[in-house]
Amino acid sequence: MSSTYLDLPIFSSDPYAVPYEDDFSTTFWQDFSIADRFGRGSVIMTFNSAFNEWKSDYRYLTDLVTVLNHKIYQHFESDKSLAVLYDKLWKEADAYAMETLKGDAMDYFLRVTD
């Protein structure tokens, strides 16, 4: 009998992020780190799932935008095509946030992503 073993590193959090002011966190960094190992299609599926599920919650949307931005940086030197994909996804999520968030939600987004 053969079994499949995936050697995937476990990440506790986004190593590029500073802690949020309210200790809020998501699993987006881990989700995208796993998707990275399976390629562009998996990254796109992970983005579509996360974005569609969480775009209406400004804190989750803020973390998604932050993680996508940090993934661009993570892959910039080692995998340009993946960095370009993350840049495209970041632009999509960031534009959505800038167009839809208002009031305290926009203040939070700008404060965290600045």
C-alpha cells in the first residue's frame, strides 16, 4: 500500500506583518502558503474562496489585502510569475476595499494597511 506524504511547512502567522491593534488574525497566510506549494491554480482558487467568503467583513478583507501584499514581497526574487499573480490579486482586493469600505471600516483598513 502506498501513501502520499506532503511536506508542507506550518506557519503560525504572516512573518512580515506586525500584530493588529486588536489581536485579530486569520488563517490567510497559512492558506496561501499551502496554495503556493500547489501552484498558480491553487493560489487563484484560494483567493476566490477567501475573497467571496470574507469580502463583506472589513477585518477579514483587510487581512486578505495585507497577506496578498506580503506574498508579493515573499516571492518577488524567487518566483516572479507567482509574485505577478499575487500583485494582480492584491490589486483586485485592494480596489474592492477602496471602493466599498466607508467610515470606521475604511479608517481601520487604512490604519492597518498603511
